[in-house]
Amino acid sequence: MSRIEAEKIGAITVMKQKLFRVSMVLSTGGAIAAAVLSGSQAASAATPHAPSWHPVLSVPGGGITEAVVATGKTTGWAFLGNGSAYQRTGATAWKKVAFPGHNGYVNAAAASSPSNVWAAFRSTVGGSQVDRWNGRKWSVVKSFPGSVTSLSVLRPNDVWAFGGASGGEGVFHFNGRSWAKVSSTLQGGSAASDRNVWAYSGTQFAHYDGRKWTETNVAGLFPTSPGSNVAPVVTGVLALAPDNVFAIGVGWGGHFGGPAVVLHFNGHRWSRAAAGPGVIASGETLASDGKGGLWMTSDTHQNYQVLLHYSAGQLVNANEPFMSVASIPGTAEALGGNASPVATMPTVYQYS
């Protein structure tokens, strides 16, 4: 072999060694990059999504959303202060539907399915009516001389209405054919079943087991406040199960109201679960948060609507100006109706 041939062979060998090293570096780098990317993706996947309130409906000129109700993950209704009703047909899809209420607003709404939705419409000229959506159209079911403050819809032939009388007191039951007045002294309430109905007036609770009412006074559960001249009062109740009933009220206060107070019934007795920000009225609408807690709308000292959240003994301001709130069935999500009268503001939010 000549010297020139030997040099060529040596040069080729060196070049192969260099290419091999470069290949190894590139391969290792690619593996590292893939590992970094995979680790980043895994970390991203492992990071839980933080739920928050985000808009799902905006209606120019719609103003305040008086009531919302969810009938499924992406189905439900929103009732605006201008008397219009919007049906939810998708995540952010809504359509306006003819509604029989005029010169007033929906004070409460509830449902047992997308084809069984009920709304209590309060007229500005006096009285109210209860309307039903049967999956095709709205129709008036009954008229009341006073405002219906809340509804519990268990089935199409099993509906409870609270309030309704000219003095604001009354509990009525609909069996699919007719209405029966079950009480004439109670103001608001909630029914988990026909044998588990809770209603209130002042600081007096009454439980209906299907045959009779049993009363309990909870005035002693509200925190005392020396010098206060406004007595405590229960302002809302939500019956979820025989051993799980929540109520909200306002404690002792002066002209500007008192602390919002959360009460809980465990099947045996009532107890105070939490006390929080000062409000004029609280519990105007109540909704389970799907995790053992509560969402509730309240009115502050400045006549400003706020959303409060209760969880694990703590009651905090969620910093959302909502007039209404409703649970999304089977989830830890909710719908909230914006109380801002600004036309360009979203009128309905979802917590997810």
C-alpha cells in the first residue's frame, strides 16, 4: 500500500469517527429534547385546571340577569330584567324564546329536566304567575296575588312554590292536576322530596314530613352584637337531603344590616356553620357547589349585589356582582347571572 492510499484510508476513518460522534450527540440531544418535551407535557397534564367564572352569554342591552337555571352540562335558561328568556342550546349557544311574562321579571326558576322548567314571574303591577316550559313552549300554570320567592321542581307533577300570598306568606304544592295550600304562615322554602320540605319565617324553621309541620327556632345560632337594633332573620334555605340542609340569614345589625350567617342541619339539629361579610340581605338564591359547599347571592351595605361562597367553615366574598346563581346538575360547576346593568357586560357566567 502506498503512502497516499494509507493517508486516504486514515482520513476516511477519522471522518467516520467524527460523524459517529456527531450522530451520537444529535441522537442524545433529540432524546433529551424529547424527554424535556415529554416532561413538560406530563407536568402540564398533571397541573389541575383552576376553575373560574367566565362568560357564556352576552346580550347587548340585556342588563341584569334576574334568574338562571341549569338543566344539564350545556342546557338551561337565563331570564333577563327586560322580560326576555334565553334557552341554552350549547356551551356558548343560546336562543331567545317567547315568554308569557310582561312588565315584570322572573323572581325564581327551577327544573327537573330540560323539558320540565318552571319560572315564577313577578309583575310590576302586582301579583305573579308560575310558568312552565314543556320542551316546546312556555305556558302559564297558575297566578298568585303575591310574589313567589322560590320553587322546588321534583317532577312534572310534583312542584312546590313558596310565597305567593299577598302578604308574602304561603307554601303551595302542585300534584299535576291542582294546587293545595300547605301553609299560610311561612315565607320561603325548599323541598328535597314531598316528605322533606323546609320553610321559614323570621328565625323560625318548619319541617314538613308529608303529614305535619314541626317547628324549630334558630335565633340563638346568630352571633350577638351589642347595640344592634335589627333582629336576625333567615333569608334562604336549600334542602339537599334529609341529613343535609343549608340555610342563610342575616345576623344582628344596625341600619346597614349584619353579618351573613350560614346554618346547617345534619338530620338531628341545626348549627351555625359560618359567619361572614356584612350584608343587608343574603341567600336570595342558593346553589350547591357540588363539593359540599354553597354559592349564594347577597346584597351589601351599598346596595351592591355580591356572590358569596361557603366551604369548610369559611364564608368569603367571591367578588362577582351576581343577581342569581344555579348549580349545573351532576357537576361541581354553576351558572351565575350578572347584576351589572351595563349593556356591554356579559349577562351569564359559568364556573368551570
